[in-house]
Amino acid sequence: MKKIFLFGFLLFFGLASCNQDDKEPEFTINGYWNLVQMIPAWQIPEMPEKQIDFEEKYIFNHDGTFIKFSYKPKGIGDKLEVPTQALGVYSFETYEEKNETILYVLYLRFDTNINMAANCGEGARETLYVRNDRSLINNSWAACDGPSYVYSKGR
């Protein structure tokens, strides 16, 4: 009787663990996202990370707030020693439009330093997208012939 009970227990445990392996890890936007690529609006080849002459990152917090840091100089020049930063809130949702490359959309509203919002004159807002390769893209400037920025999750 003990052997049957032990066999049944092991069989149940084995089958239950198989179901866990099939699940894809849950995605979270929370954490640090670093600029890794800039894509020019025109048909110029993409610029890899080493050619970007400034640093930029987002930090998305569990409570729906974010911080954006940028070492981007105003105009042409050396990157800033101390980053400019902006604070705000974001909402994160599944991308509902039919698109195989976009999984999620983030809507950012800047509460401070609204001039850091990357957009074409839309005020204190940015829209970013999470692609199926788990990168984050901000193509807000593309509407006015500016570059798109690609971010990768890091530390």
C-alpha cells in the first residue's frame, strides 16, 4: 500500500512540475532600462551603442512612477557630468492593435522637467513600446523626422 501511495505521489509531483516548465516567464517593466541603440529617421544605417555619444535611462518603479535620466547635452557638445532627470507616472498595458512586434505600451506623464519628454510638441507625455524581443522603443520623435531610441533592461 505504501508503494502505491509513494508511486502516486511521485507521479503527481512529476506531472505538476512538467506544467510549470511550459510557462513563459512573466514580463515586468519594473527596473532599469538603458539606451542601447539610436535609429535615425532617414535611411541611414542604425547606429550601434558605441556610436551614441550620451547615456539615457528610465527607471520604472512598482508603484507606477518613473524616473528618466539623461546625460544628453543641449545642442552639440560633451555629455553632461550630472544627468538631468524627470519624474512622473506611467501606465502599462497590453498592446491591443494587431502588430506582431509590439507586446505592450507604456504611457508616461511627466510631473517634473517636462522638457525631457521625447515627443513632437505633445506636452508632458511620452509613449513607449515593449517589443517581442523584450526591448523598449521610444519612437516619439519619428513623427517629426527624429530618431527612435531603443532601450534594454539592465541594472
